[in-house]
Amino acid sequence: MIKRPRNTNGDGLDTFAGVTRALVPVLLALLVSGCQSLGWGQGGGVMPAARPGTLASLSPVSREREADLPEIEAGAEAVSLESVMHSYRELLPLVDDPIKQVTIRHRLADLEFARAERLMTDTAEDDLSGAIDAYTGLLAEYPERAGNDQIYYQLARAWEMRGMTDEQLAVLDTLVTQYPGSAYWVEAQFRRADILFINGRYPEAEQAFHEVTLAAKERNADPSFLMNAQYMKGWSQFKQGDYQQALFSYIEVLDLIMPVEQAAEAPEQRYQTLTEDLFRVMGLSLSYLDGAQTLQALFRETGSRPYEILVYDRYSTLLIGRERYSDAVAVFDAYIEDHPDSPWAPSYHMRAIDTLELAGFDKAIPVRKAAFIENYGIYSRYWPETNLETLAYIEVQLEILLPELADRHYLLAGEARRDQQSLNADQHYRQAAAYYSEFAATFPNHPRTPERLFLLGETYVELQQWPDAIDAFERVAYDFPAAGTVPERASEAGYASVLAFREYAGTWMNETTEDLFALQEMQQLNRLRFANAYPEDPRAPDVYYIALQREYDQQNLEEVIPMASRLVTWQPAADPALVTEALLLAGHSLFELARYGEAEQSYRDALSMMPPEDQRRPGVQENMAASVFRQAEQFAQAGDTDTAVSEYLRVGFVAPASALNANAQYDAASLLVSSARWGEAISVLTGFRADFPGHELADTVPAKLAFAYRETEQWEKAGDELNLMVAMATTPEERRQNLQIAAELYDRAGNDTKAIDTWRQYANRHPEPADVYMEAANRLSELYAAQGDIERRNYWLNRQMDKVDDNPGAADDRMRYLAASASAILARDALARYDSIRLTLPLNKSMVAKTNALETAVRAYQKTASYGISSFATEAGYQIAHIYSRLGADLMDSERPQGLSQLELSQYELLLEEQAYPFEDNAIDIHEQNIRRAREGIFDEWVKRSYESLRRLLPGRYNKPEVTAGVVHDLG
């Protein structure tokens, strides 16, 4: 065995010497195989099997066998080498052909070599001299023989077995030089190159190995020669310090033994040792150059290879083993840079992180981890393009990295916030949010996803990104089954979304009306969702009440009622204060929906829950009273007067202090009035006035009471109410009318005192309208007349006459009638005074009084007649005629002076007749004028009486009843 020198130059190649030493037995085995190809070595022992992946495993070189010796070859296996050799020796003298003799001698030499080889194998005894001498002799005797290449080949093997490398090299030099076309050339050149390498003649070895590679390719030789020659060529270059070229040689070896990609941890078994040595020497070569940069450039120049990952892997492993961590990380980075889409890229990224952790380079690790998420996470370009196996690996890493980095940034954000570094804090919170969000997107069904989403929500809260915070919290609260989420965490998230919405609402000031409403509706749905999903959460009733309040504010009253009912019956029971509020909102809603009975009950329930000191109690009582009041109105509208009145009056029992109590009583009274239930109406109205004297409706009570009193014929009470209405009247006309009606009612009641007082007030205050004034004055004259107060009677009689006299054109028939009537009354008084004066002596003196009274009475009746009222005009005509007639009669009946003689008495009477006659003529003329009215269709009592007087005064003309018609034009 030829010994190779151990490398001791400190370049790290001492371990690699074992590789070259391992090749020595390989070469020996190859030489042995050459003998076996001739059928040698079959006698005493069995050769060990060659190890796969070494030169010993190469197929032996064969040569053409002579056609005339088949019988010997065929039986070679059945006989011993000695027998075969003996046979050949005996055969040799018998062969005359020189060529065949040489062939036999060649065979004998080969058999001798085989015998010696077996002996050396079995006993380590060197008996190769015979074979060497035989080969040498043949070459010396037949230097030009065509088959000498085989003899050189065997001779080289023999020298190798003896360990005589120089002799072996010389033989191989001759073979490869003189027999370039030999079938043994490739192997011989390989063995020659190996000897040169062992002897440290690296440039020559490199050249020889190179020629082997070329010849092996051209001659289609056993691939093992090409592979091993290329391998040793690389070593030769390595030994010369040409590490770059060595790398290219190693690449060619790998191209041969690894045509398809293998897992880095499991190269093909038969080449495992060789490949591991290759990877190691490549790593050493790279280390002597620029490491990762050189490796990267190598494959950029050669092009990517299926086994490239193995080179990177073993080199990085070598570097880590030597604690060259930064260089190892550079290797990983180089691979990722050139193969960003490789299935190995994510694992190399993680190996770089692991290496940094091993080296203690903690500051660089977070950035690397962040880059891993960016490059291979769910949002990366890499994710949708890679295979399922790689995705599984990435997910395993992301499951750790995403929460780790998210939590780290969250903590850093908190520290920055405490240090009042708002900008840095926000940056960290945004990054934390991105990682929490990506974790949830990557692992939607992960048991820790709810927790991460909750932290995501809190992060968005810190950033005041309210919609995102709400979305995250809602996902935790509602998107995961109960089995996958901690119930407390879920409800907490639901409530957190409610709080986030509340903060979000504070930013809506500038929203359009439409957008604002949409946002508010979203917030409402959020509240309801929380309360419905987690009713047992102690905060749920409060949130639900806010939702209830929102529905009420939006006047969604039909929704408010069942919602309020639910809050009232909430289990576990809600805070009594909330229940009270719910009852109030239900009451308000029911009231607005005209469901007043239900509203009353809701208010009643609310009151029952309110403490006595609650300042809202009066207001709630007022609402309850309003509910009763509205029920009464509904019954009234339905025509159910009895129930309506009862409900109106119940307001006072439900809420005595209610402002509606007065209205309720008033409306009850109004219903009673409209239903002609006068007694009840009067009772309620008087009660209303007593209870609410200052109420705004109190002023309307007198009218209603007056009406009720009139209907029940309580005239005086009706008048009293009208008098109250006079004082409350807001317009002169209203005051006038009320005063007139009051006076009329007092008249009907027979209370003259109140009637006089009221009529007098009317007449003194309201000269207009004239017609009503005339009636008032007339009534006053009548009332005063009834009391015997002639002076006041006459005053109001004169006021009637003055009213017509002042504006005769404005007087209607009734006014003229009343004026005429008043005038007639006064005329009658004048007539009575006239009639009461007797003519006594001295006659001239009594006659003056009588004539004065006559003139007064005549003027009075003339005034009466002037109003043109026929009934009073005929009376006036008759009475004036009567006055004149009466004066004549009174003159004749007057007292005679005492002491007159008969003659004097006769003369005195004649004188009286002369005085009386004109008066009688005047009376006749006036009576005649009066009876002429009969022609106008007037034949009243006074016309009749004028007829009677004329029958008496002029019996010749008016002795029979006769009616004449005429118009009185002038009674003066």
C-alpha cells in the first residue's frame, strides 16, 4: 500500500487526507479486477466486494479473447490455477505459430499474476517476481506487439501490489504515451494521475485527471472514471490553491452523482461518503475565498443545480460548527437572494435566525423575523405560489413569530407611550396591529386567534382607529364558537366593541346627515348584538338600555315597547334604576302610540319602583294623569259619554296635583253639558271653579253654568253667571251682550232689583245699538213703574223719546213704537193732571191752570202722534179731542159765582157757552180727523171711541155706526 503524506500545513486539510488514502485500496481493487477479467484469481480465495462509490466498484477493463482457446476458458472455473498453468506450459512447445505462442505466454503470465495476487491476498506473501519477469520478457521480446497495452496494464498492477510506485508510474507513463487508443488508457491515466497526486505533483496530476475526464466522455467509458477523475482534478486544483477552479470541478462531480434534487439531510446512499467529502472540501474552498459571495457567484456562473441547496446546507453547517456565525448567515442570505421562490428559502431564513440566536446577536433577530413574515406570510407573493409542504413549514414558524413580534411591538409601544414618545408609540402599535391581524388571517381557526384578535382590538384602540378596533372585538365576540373562545374573553370583547363605538361616535361631528344616521344604526346593531349574545354579562342591561334609548330617540316606538318589556324581565334581574327607566320609555312610547291604558300601567309600575325622594315622581304622575285623560278623550270620541266622564274625573284621583286635573274636570263638565245632563254638569262646573279659581278655563265656566242654569230654569243663577261674564269680557261687544242677557235672565227670575241694576248698567254703558238701548230703557221704565218710582220711570221714558228724536232717520218701527209708547205714557200722565184740575171760582184763575194743563197734555199727545204709530196716533187724536171736549164740559159744569141774579146767572151761562163752544168744535174736528183713519184700515179702539164721541156731539151726522177711513195729517 502506497502511503500518502499527511497534510500538516494548518490549512484544515488533514481530515481530507483520509479521502485520498481511501483511494489506494480502490486502485488495487481495480487492478485486481483487471486480472479477474481474464479469469484469474478464482482458485484459492474470494475477493471482497468493492464498496459502492469507489474506484473498486468500476467495471474491469476487458480485452478480446482469442477464438482458438475457448475450451480452456470455459473450464477455467472448474480447475485450479496450477492445473491451467500446467496445461498452458505443456501446450506451449506444441504450438508452432509464433503469434499463438506469444498469446500462450501472455496467458501464462496473467495466470502467474493471478496466482501471486491470490497468494498475497491470502498470506501477504510476495510471489510476484515470476509474473513481473514474464511481462517484462514479453515486452522486451515483442515491443511492437499489438496487445502490449494489456501487458503494461497488468505490469503496472503488479508494481502497485508491491508498492513500487515509481516503477508503476513508469509503466503507466509508457502505456498512456504509446497506446493512446488502448482500452486501458482511461484507467491507466487515472492511476497515473493518482500516483502523481500522491507524490504531490499536483499540476501534473490535475492535467492527467483532466485528460481522463475528456477521454471518459469521448470513449463512453465507465462513468465512475469520469466522476472520480473530476473529483481528483478538483483536489489537485485545491492543493495548488486554485480554489475557484476546484469548485467548478466539484460542481461537475456533483452533476454526475446528483442529477436530481435530494433532501439536504438524505443524499443518495451509495454516494453519501463521496458527496459529504465533496461538500466539505467545497466548504473549505469557499472559506479560503469570499465564502457566501463566492458560492453565490459560483452558481450564478454555472447556473442553478438541483443539488445547490445541499452545497449551501453543508457549507453553512461547516461554518456553524466552526462558530463562524456571521458567515453562515451570509450563506443563508445568499441562497435566499438567488432563490427567493425556492421551497428552501423559508427554512434558510429561519436557520439564519437560529444562527443569530446561537451567536447571541439578539438585536438583529427581530428584523429577521419581521422579514420572514413579510417574505413568506399570507400576504406575501410567495404564499400562493409554494407547495403545501412548504406552507405547512411556514405556518409552523408563523404560529410562533407573529404573536412574538406582535407582543414585542405592543410592549415597545407601551414603553414609548409612557416616555411620551407618541410618534414611536403609534408606529409600534401599528406594527403590532399588523402582526395580530396577520395571525388571525393566517390561522382563522387557531385556538389562540380570539386572544390575538382581542389584542388587535386593544392596539387599534390605542391608535384610535375605531372601526378597525370594533371589527376586531366583534370577531372575538361573535365569530368563534363557544368551545373555541374563553367565554369571559368573548363577552369582554363584545363590551370592548361597545366602548370603542362610543369613542368612535365622538368623531362624527362633521359627518353628513345620511352618513351619521348610517353610523348610528351600526352602533345600535353593535349594542343589540352584545346584549343578545351575552345577556348574563352584568353590563348587558346597561348596554341594552342605551339601545332602547336610541330606539326611543328615533321614535321607533313599536320597537321600544318589546325592548323595554325585555329589560324589565331581564334575567338575571337588571338594576332597578334601569328597569324604572325602561318602564318610563315604554310608557312614553305607548302614550305616543295612543295605547293610553297600557301607558298608564307602565307609568304606574315605574312609580312603584321610584323612591319617595325621586324628583321625577311628579312628572311621572303627570304622565299617568295624561294617560287617563287621553283614555277619557278616546271614550268621548267613541261616543261613550258615561265612561269618558268617569275617566275624566278619575284624573283627579290618579294624580290630584296634576295640571290636567282641571282640564279633565272641565272636559267632563263640557261632555255633561253637551249631553244635557245639566245637574251633573252644574255640580262638576261649580266644583271646578271652587278647586281651580285661577285656572285659565275658569273664565269660560260662567257661560257653561249660565247655559246649564237657563236649561234648568234657574234664571237668577244664570243671570249671576252672565254678570260674571260681563266682568271677564274681553271686548265691548261681548260685555254688552252678556250684560243684556244677564238683565233678561234677572227679569225672567222676577228679581226686579237685579234686573233694574243690570238694565241700568246696560243702558248707561251701551247707547248703541239703539234698538237694544230702547228695549233696555223701556224695560227700566216698566220696572220703575212697577215699583211706583214715577220719576225714574219718566226718566227712562224720556230717554226713549230722546233716542229717536236725536236720530229719527235711524229709528226702526220698534224704536218709534217704544218712543211713541213712552210718549203716550207721559201724555196720559199730563191728561190725568189736566183731568184733575177743576174749574173753580175765581174762574179766571182756575181757567189759567186748566188751560195750561190742556196745552201740556195736548203737546204731549201731539208728540206721541208725531212718531207715526197708528195705535198711539189714534189714541192721541181721541185724547186731544177729549181734552177740548172736556174743557167745554168743565166750563159748563164750573162753579157759578154766588149772589148772581137770575138774569145775571143766565147771562153768565151764555157767556160760558160762548167760551165752551170753540172747544167743542175743536173736539169734533179732531174726532173727525181720527175717524178718517178707518179709510186706511185702522179701526182700533180709539177710532171707535171717536165715533162714539161724534154720535154724542153730532148725533144728526153720526147717529148710526159708520167707519170712515182717513189719515191724520195734522192734529195741531
